[in-house]
Amino acid sequence: STYVKVYLQPDPTKTTKRKTKVVKRNCHPSFMEMLEYRMALDIIKQRVLKATVWNHDPLQENEFLGGVELNLSQFDLTKEMTEWYPLTNLSR
């Protein structure tokens, strides 16, 4: 049972935190959700998108599985894209 948390860094107050729904009982989950940020494009391009994947456990603390950080200045944010990125052991 996994879900994804997303932040636009830097974000000291966690106002840019977004979460997907939990995908239960799936070894290869797909998170087909749109997580929106209503901010000016020039501000977003100065941020780093931090996405972390978590195992949801209702009886214990959720387990960190890995994450990725993407510098948004390197992308054309006016176009939709699909890419795969390896998860690493980021600082949470």
C-alpha cells in the first residue's frame, strides 16, 4: 500500500505539500493523479520538486521507500511529459 508525497523546495512551512491516494495491495502501483500548484510559472521554475514514495501502514509508522529531486528549471513546464526516474535514499 503505497503513496507519493510531493513538495516544491524550498518550502519551510510545507504549504506546497501534496499527496496521492494510497494504492493498496499492488507491487507495481501507478499514481495517475494530477497534483496542481497554482503559482506563477517563473516562481515554480526556481524550485526543486521533491517526490517521495511511502509504504502506508495503518498500524505502524509509514515506511520511506525512496525519492527523487528534480530541478524544475531544467524542464519545459508548458508541455506534458512522461519520464522514469530512479528512487534514491533522500533525506526526508
